[in-house]
Amino acid sequence: MPEQTPEARILELTNKLNYLNYQYYQNSVSEVSDYEFDQMLLELQKLEEENPQFRSDNSPTQRVGGTITKHFPTVKHKYPMLSLSNTYSEDEVREFDTRVRKVTGDYVEYICELKFDGVAMSLTYTNGALTAGVTRGDGTRGDDITPNVRTIRTVPLHLQGEDVPAEVEVRGEVFMPFHVFEELNKEREEIGEALMANPRNATSGTLKLQDSKEVARRRLSMYAYGLLSTPTLFESHSQSLEALQRWGLNVSSSWRKCSTIEEVMAFIHEWETKRFELPIATDGIVVKVNSYAQQEELGYTAKSPRWAMAYKYKAMEAVTELLGIEYNVGRTGAVTPVALMKPVLLAGTTVKRASLHNANEIERLGLMVHDFVTVEKGGEIIPKVTAVKTELRPANAEPIVYPSVCPSCGTALIRHEGEANHYCPNEKGCPPQVKGKLEHFISRKAMNILSLGEGKIELLVEQGLVTSPDHLYDLTYDTLFGLKKTFVNEETGITRVVTFQKTTVENILKALEKSKEAPFDRVLFALGIRFVGNTVAQKLAQYFRNIDALRAATEEELIAVPEIGGRIAASVREYFQDLSNVHLIERLRFHGLQLDLGEIAIIEPASDKLAGLTFVVSGVFAGYSREELQDTIIANGGKIVSSISKKLSYLVAGEKMGPSKLEKATSLGVKIVTEDEFNKMLA
Ligand code: IVH
């Protein structure tokens, strides 16, 4: 690389980091790994220290992070939200300890915590009630997003306890658990929406949504890790953590008091791999001096406290060769490029495939076949390609030519304006789309015909028995009985035989019959209209009541429905303009599926049989969705609470309920009832 003057390099890094910050905070896009970002920031910090005359006012090192979003009111933080100085080096953690001890003397205690990878949050409680939830913004001013914060289940709306002060500020991290992130992305994939990059971006994007209902649906959570008040209420950070926990905040139990730097190191090492067992993303650990008096003594730099430091784990990454690209076609026809790589060991698993999202991503990375690429694994299941090692590019590197026709059926691909994905328009004839649509139709949230899962649809499609959902209802005992297929797992070589024997066939026919009772909104969702996920399907069904009214609706009428935008409206119109879809609906009607929601149900208290009782509902139920069961409890005078405590009257336990809940309820002596027992309580 040619020598650059410090001035030019400072300018280059400033611009680059400002741009990346903007992309990250405003557009929820992270173009580089955290490690690369931090390395650039460190380089800039060092250059600025050596050449203070070139430091600009808008240098990313002068700011704590983020920019302010326009849509929510901006408020000034009572206590600025600082950041932590961080390091990837164990030696620097030891140096931190030495610096601390120079000021505090030899007696010092540390609190080690996990560094949760989400979005920093400030909560204000006034007389015990949550009065504000504010993002960090630029550290001095943040966005007041209280309505969205209120939807986070682990943020108490009222603090509990005798010693709750008149005003207190709680600091913590809002995050999206991995399983929620994966479920939401799966849903987005099903309706042809762009996927969210990682749980942290999903969290920051979600917190900025205007619609707090949608925020609630995204099931964010929060861990509290700090307490601020004037005057200070406690003598140490650990006492604050205990108080937060007592008052009802969600404090991760992973924190530990350490009195020597060796204990701190042991904590760092212990969590290096153990953190991957957690249901949420963490990217390091935070070491904090426990005593507030000592914290005061140590003080602050302009950006961060001198009494704390973050040690960040290096992202698990590996370099390997890109062998080629596979193009997968999904249910909606969206084409997803997948990187096929020379197998490489990464965080204990062999990785050979990674999603590349779309053509833009390939272009952004500047990827060529036979390139050496960096593959990174966060906590998410799917690894990602984060960079190309251009300096290692071999002579035989080949440019990637994005296909112009469908890799499965050969139809010319199309790209809608403003969208990143290519689509195969051959909805009715493209095999993966046909199969995908049927799989969607039978899925749990749609028609719930799970006895047709696990390869059975594939078999029916291959046999030419079914190409459209209505064909399922033509199936008879005689056509199904005796069908057989052997599946071979390419990786393990293990074979699995699917045979349609008496019980299997009877179960399938029974499930098909039962699915005719599924309400209209589920049928509508099952049709798989692009952009019509289950929430949208519910809204449309409730508004139009039946399929004929929905079909007759103009685009204007569709847009008039709360929360239905132009994109959904156009997609619904397009669906009904296709006569083969109209034909499908008529065939489903003929088979007796519910295409009408019936009279408007007025929910009124059904009884007061459950008055004075509190309930926690957990697991999966045969006769109710979880929401329906909760509504039934409320309609009969009962109250739903979010967590299991001694005071809880009943835990209604469904199938597949988490063992930890069951254990907690049992240990606290809470009464546990099954769905049947609950029904008897109402009878
Ligand atoms: S203490 C003075 N504790 O890491 C700063 N921060 O740069 C006090 N974070 O975005 C922060 N886990 O939101 C603290 N256990 C933890 C944390 C934590 C995650 C985040 C924080 C901020 C960043 C610090």
C-alpha cells in the first residue's frame, strides 16, 4: 500500500467510520464485522492522539455512537450515556487492573458481567412507574421510544418493593433472542420480505418502528445492568444489581464478584465458549469496579468511565475458498444465492455453505469464484461471508454471473423495482415453488396438517398426485395407501423410508378433514399470497369477513384497512386477477373450507368463574391458540400474569412446555392444570 500522510488517513477513517455508523444506526446495516470496525476506530484514535491538530469535530472518536432518529421526540439524558473502552487483548485487561489499583490501592473488587449484544436503553421510573424509555442516541440526547419500550415483556411497568426510590434511572440492553430472530426471519422469508441481518440489527430496527403492536410481536427482551440516582442509593454496583432484581427488573444471573485479576481472567475464559449456549448474542464481558466510592475516585475520560472496561471476544472466523454458488428457489419464487465453500472448521462445526442473501450482496463483497473469503459465525446458526481476501485472489478466479433464468425450471427471472431479490415468475410450474407452497399450506400456523409433513408432500408431488392445495382434498385411502419413498441424507448417508401405511393414511385423512374447520384467516394465510403473513391475513379477514368481499375490494379499499399498505394491496389485487387462483378458491370452497369469518363476535365476559385468580399459560394446546386461551381466561374474570411466582393461582400447562417453567412452578408449589382440567374449571 502506498504511504499515506496521517492527515489523509485520519480523514479517510473518519469518513469511513461515519458512513458505517450511519448505515448501522439509521439503516440497520452492518457492512463490516465489529472487529474490523473496532480496529479502524482504534487506528483512528491512535492517529488522533499522535496528531491532535488533525482531529475534526465530527470525528467518530469524539462521539459515543449513533445519530438521532427524526421520528421520535429527542430528549436530553439526565446522566450522559457513555460507552466503554474496549479491548481484544487480555494484557490490556491486566493493564486496566494495574491502573485501577494505582488509584484505589490494593483492595478492589470487580463485578464481571456478560456484554450483551443489543441496543443500550435508559429507563426512568418515577414513583415506581416507568415514565420514559430512551435510546442512547449520541450519548447526550436520545430518542424517547417509551411506547415501544412498554411492549417489552421483561421491562416492568411498575417496580415492586418497599425501597423503590422516587426517581431512578435503569440502564440495560434490549435484545432479540436467537429463536425469535430465527422465527421472524422464517416468516419474512415465507412472505418474500428481505431478511434481517442479525439479532442486534433486528433489535435496533424494531425499536424504531412506529407501530408498537408490531414491536410487541417481535418479542424483544431486556437485561438491566446499571442503576443511577441522586443521591446514590447503595454503596456498590453489586448492591444495585441485587436491588434491580428485587424491584422486578431482569438481571442476568451470570454476573460474578471477583477480587483478583486472575478471577476476572477465569470468568473471561469460562464464557468464551459457554456464551454460545445462551439464547442471546453476547460479544464480550464487562469488568466494573464494584465500590461506588472507588468508581468516583477513578472518574471518567471524555467518553468512558475509568472504572470499567469491556473485553471483546474475537468473532469466530475462518478463511476458506469459495467453490461456487448454488441458487435456491423458495416458495415465493425468490432466488437466494448460497456460497459453497471448501469445508472449514469454525467454532466446532464444519461449515461449507453460507447464505449470500441476494445479488447486491455478491456485488458489495466483490466476490469471485475461487476467491478466499472470511466466514464468520456469530451466535446465529447460519454462518455468513463477511469479506473477500482480494490479496489472495488466484489467477483462475472467475466472475460470478448471476443467472438470468430459474435454476430449477428455466423461466426467465424478474426483479421488481426497488427490490434486492430476483424472482422466478413460474409460480404454478416451478417444482420448488409448487412444493414450497404446499408445505406452507399445511404448516402449523396455516392449515396445521402436520401429518403430511416430513417428506410426505415431496412424495405426493413427485408422484404427480398433488400440485395445488385443493388436490390434497381429493386424496383417498386407496390413492395414498402403499406409497413409499426412501430419503438419503447426503451428509450422513443415513436413509429414511417414508411409507404410507394404514395409520399414516388414516391420520392424514383425519387431519385434512379437521383442517376444514380452520377459520377463514388461517385459510387466507395458507393461500400464500405474497406479503400476506398471518397478522396481515387476520387483519384482512376481520375487515372483509369473507373471501368474496376481499376479492371484490379495490386497491383503494384495501389500503383503507388499518396497517395495510400499497405493496400488500397491490399483491392481493394481483392474486385475485389470476383466474387460476380464483379457480383454486372455488375448489377449496367446494371441499368445505372456511372462506367466511361469520358474524362479528362480540367478546363479553362469559362468566366470573375465574375472578380473583391469576394464570400463566405455557406450551401448545389442542383446542386453543395461546392467545385464545388467554382471552378465555380474561373473558371469565381471570388475570394473566407474565411470570411464575408463589402468589400465582394456576399454571395452565400445554404440550411442549419448557422444563424450567414446570420446575419453577413445582418448586414454588403452584397448582398446575392441564387443558382438560382447565376446561372443567369453566364447565
Ligand atoms: S455498562 C459507561 N454493562 O455495551 C457504560 N454495558 O459501550 C456503561 N453493554 O452500548 C455500560 N452489556 O449498552 C454495560 N453488562 C453490560 C453491558 C453493556 C452490554 C453495552 C452497552 C453499550 C456498550 C458499551
